[in-house]
Amino acid sequence: SEHLPWYREAELKHGRVAMLAMLGLVVPDIARIPLPDFEAADLDFVNAHNRLIYGPGQGPMWWLLVFCGVIESFRFKELGLAFEKLTLENAGDLNFGKGFLPKTEEGRVQMKIKELKNGRLAMLAVSGCLTQGVAFDAHHFPFTS
């Protein structure tokens, strides 16, 4: 299908975000960024968004928006605003970390398959953690009451 590269790009992007989100759900209960904004013990995934935006353009959540916007703008520059240069071969390829890929073509294909599968698992895991955390009012890892 002509839309398959776009779907692959979206799946990889969502999978990577979900993998980072899973880290973001677990790590703050183990270690916190040593800045006043992040040190409150009652800061959790339910209230973090509202508490970390102080106003238009103010607060740490805006840093995250700018960071993601910069990455996306480089991607648009590379592929075109309509993603007209997107193919199955370059879908999800941010030109970052290629030195860590296996040296053989078969190894690279296997690594790409692993990334897809891990991303799919992370999407399910994050949705499960968020749902369970809210449903059972358990907002900290391991999300049990």
C-alpha cells in the first residue's frame, strides 16, 4: 500500500515514545531530577502535566515540547512536509545511533524487527500501567494499591 511507510513511521515513533514513557513511569519512583520542580513526593503521572506547566511558555513541560519540536522539524526537513521522500527503507530512521547496529544486513533487519516488537510491547505496557494506576488510585510504581 502507498501508506505503508507512513504507518511504519508512525508505529516506530509511537513505540519509541512508549518505551521512553515506560521509563518515565518507573524511574521517578527510584530517582528524581535534582531540581525543585521535580522533587515533590506527590508528583506523579496523573498531576505532572498540570503542575509542570506554569503558564504559556513557562515550566518544564515546555522544554519537552521544544525538544520534540526540534526533532520533528529535522525529520520534516529530511522527508518534506508531506513526507514525500518517506519509504519503507527510511521509515523511522532518524540517522542516529547507526554505529550501534549490527554490521551485517541480516543483523540490521533482526534489530529493526526487535525494535518494532519492543515498541509494540511498550505501547501495551504503558497503557496497562496508566489504566491500572488510575483505576486503582495507585500512581506510583509498581501501580498496586
